[in-house]
Amino acid sequence: MTFTNFAEIMVIYNTQARRDLANILKGLISWKKHPLEYVHALQYVDDITDACDNLDDRTYHFDATYDEHLQYGDKVFTYKRNPHTTWYVIYDVDNYRNVYINKIVSNYLTKS
């Protein structure tokens, strides 16, 4: 009898990344210019989370280049929500391909 150990690759959110998602939701529903209804804002955050949850399936991970991003991790995933808004998911990948999400920030807070 042969046993094969298939370790499940995971996406793990640190406390800061979970806080970032909560703050994005709060910001969307309290946005003075155009607040979103709670259900729409929740779907927006769920869409970001869905993109993050699939990072462990990627075969290539882009290196972070902005100084602000490099403070939080070596890799970056760019989630383009619309023509004006891009979210950067900053993370690290270990030797087992587990993804550790450290920070989520918008293009409005990233300086080139």
C-alpha cells in the first residue's frame, strides 16, 4: 500500500491584510463622493478576496518594485477593478508555494 502526501497549498491573510479588507469595505460605504450601498460594497470586497484566494494557483508571481510595497512583501498581484482603480496585493510565497498576504493597497496610496 502506498500513501501519497498531498499537502494543500494555502493562501493566508495576516492581520494587516484582514484589516485592509475591513477598511476597504468601511471606506466604500462611507465615501463622501459616491458611497456604495452595503451589499454592493461587500461584493466589491468579496471580488478582491476571490482574486487573492486564487494566488496560490498562479504559476508566476511578479516581484514587487515600489518601495511602499517592498516594505510588506516580495511579490505583488495587481487587481484592476476599473479604469481608475487598481488594488495591489502585496505578499510572500514560501518554498511550498503557500501565499502569505501582508498588505492590500490602492493605486491612490502608491507613489511611483
